Amino acid sequence: MVRACLLAALVLSLAACGRDGGREPFAESRTPASLAPRFYPPEGWAWGYIGVGDQPLQRYGVASTKRVPVATVVIVPGYGETAELWFETASDLIGRGYTVWILDRAGQGGSGRYALPRDLGFTPSFDPEVAALRELVRVVVRPTPTAPLVLLTQADGAVVALSAVRSGLKVDGVVASAPQMAAAPEKALLGPVKRASAPPPGWKPWSRETPDDRAAGRTHDAWRGQVGHAWMAANPDLRLTGPSLGWANAFETASRVLESGAQQVRPPVLMLNPEARAAAFCGRLPDCTVNRLAGARSALHLEADRWRRPWLDAVGAFIDARHAAPATISAAAARA
């Protein structure tokens, strides 16, 4: 962990607050006064950036247990989620003895933007963030044989994580929370005159009237449902609303490519409350299990304790099972 923190500190020398509305990456967010301490950054949290080629930098964060970590967890959030939204879960996982990393998605959260306005989600392809995830693990995380490496993903973030595994990222397992894969569109998402970064019809910029996660139907919990909205209200550079036409097209393309290579995703995968297309994909993987929490909404990490506690226990049990076996995959990744 000392090595990881040193690496993070080196990258932090580049970190600075972005301008409201600009394309720059953004770190050191202000903690909203309205939030309870359980939603604050984990103790020792550090920010950094990772970049591949000439793509905008992606922000990541890291913290670890005070004792020797028994596993390394890299979180890949879903669309519209910032790393800050995962702080409570990161603290819970650190309390279980893990080192936790969170990688903001390309063009989202504190990562740099491809296009303006800043609150319109856009990426030309999922390929750059797949490459960034692989580089984060290889160059910064640098897994060791003693601590298995597990990816924890949310919603469409599963497509990024599983695509990275399909393309060669060595991990000991993947937990996909409420995973989603894009359905094939009835017609082309982009016409010949449409700009990829154009908003869809009816798109509105972020405002304080934008529904929080509870109002949007992603969680039953009133307090956790306000967390993402509170961080965006306090930090304009984190704001994001609906995706652009190009983002939707990139998601659909990445989903089809991933489906075509199901047999190349060999590590164990646990899917918690997958939507229909992701559940069907699970059935095609060499080692994939579905676990359902009846009645839970899609943001399981933000759900009321009735659902979140068994969700967290399932995540922990999966990670601990990887630790019980020799971490041969993480060892191979460390030598790569």
C-alpha cells in the first residue's frame, strides 16, 4: 500500500481543480455540508490521474486498510456516478481488509471531458476507458500474489470491466452489480448529419431540480439517494445528466463486441440483480453465477440496509473466496 500511495502522490502533483464548465480533469472535491460522516472520503484517500495516449485524463482514487490487505478491489462505476458516490462502500470494503481503488469513467466524474457542455455525457468509444483500466492495474495498482485482484462494477460499468478482461486484463474475479448491456437499437442511433456529441431530443442540463437517485427510482433509501446530487451541487465540475447520442452508440458497440467474445472472459464472475440481457450473457460465460436480491432497485450500493447489507456480504464473500485460493491470476498480472 505504501508503494501505491507513493505512486498516487506522484500523479497528484498534476492535480488541480478544473474550471466550472471546462474540459480539464478535476480532483479534491469539496465535501457537501449536508452529508453525514459515513459518506465522507475514506481515511487516507488520495487522488490521481491515469491517461492513455492523447485521450483526456481519467481520475482515480485509492485508500487501504491499516493492516496488510487481503485483497485489492478496483471499482468501475456506472454511467453518471462519480467516485464520491462510492465512498461509503469503499470505507466498508476497507474495513473488511481490502485496498480499494475507484476509477472515474471516461468523460464523467472528475475525469477530463471530450466535449462541452461538461454535464453532457460523451465518449467516442469505450475503448479508451478499457485501455485506461488496464493501464491503471498494470502501472499503478500493480497487484501482488498475496492479494487477489477483483473488479467491482455497476450497471454499464460491467461492459468496461468485462471488456478489459476479455482483452487481456488479468484479474481473479469480477463482481457485476446490477449489470446492464445495451440492447440492439431498432434503427441507427446516429444519422449522417448528427454530431456524435449532440444531446438527444429533450436533453436538459444539470440543475438543482435534477432528480436525485431516490427520485429517479434507483434506490429506496432517502439518505443514500441524496448523496450523488449533493456532491454535484457542491462541485459543478462533477455534474452530469443524460448521455449524448455518441455515448449511447459507444455503449451499444461495446456491448456487441463483448457478447461476441464471451468465451474469452475466463475469471469467475458474480452478477447481482442483472438485467435480462446481462443475465443471458452470464449464461454464456465459462464461470458466471447470478444472485438476486428480490425487491432491490438498481443502485444496490445505495440501497436501504435491507438490501445493501446482503449485497455487501455477497461482494465480500466472493472476494474472500478468491483469497482462499492461490491468487495465481494476480501473480501473473504482477509479472506482466
